[in-house]
Amino acid sequence: MANTQGPQGHHDPAGSTQMFRAFVDEGPQGGGRQRAASSGPRIGLIVGVIAAVVIVAAVAWLALK
């Protein structure tokens, strides 16, 4: 890591700005792929919960019938 402090110990804002810009430039590329990958398990979870509710409702309806 580069030394971003001057001889008096003051913080050099240019170093932080460059690191921040590099971080921001990387962010959207990885975030788009992560959202696409995580949407699959999320849909499966929703379908599983709906199926469980339907099964419980059917069992309750048959029990009370």
C-alpha cells in the first residue's frame, strides 16, 4: 500500500480518491453478476414456501372435513 501521508503527517486526499474510484469502478460489474446468481435460489425458496403453505392448508382442510 502506498504511503499517503506527507512529512507532517497530514493525510493525502488524492490517494484516498484514487482508491475510492477504483472501488466504485469495480462495484457495478461484480454486483450485476451476484444479483443474477442469487435470484435463482431466492425463486426456489419462494416456490418452496408457497408449496409448504398449500400442503399445510390441504392437510388442515382434510382434517376438518
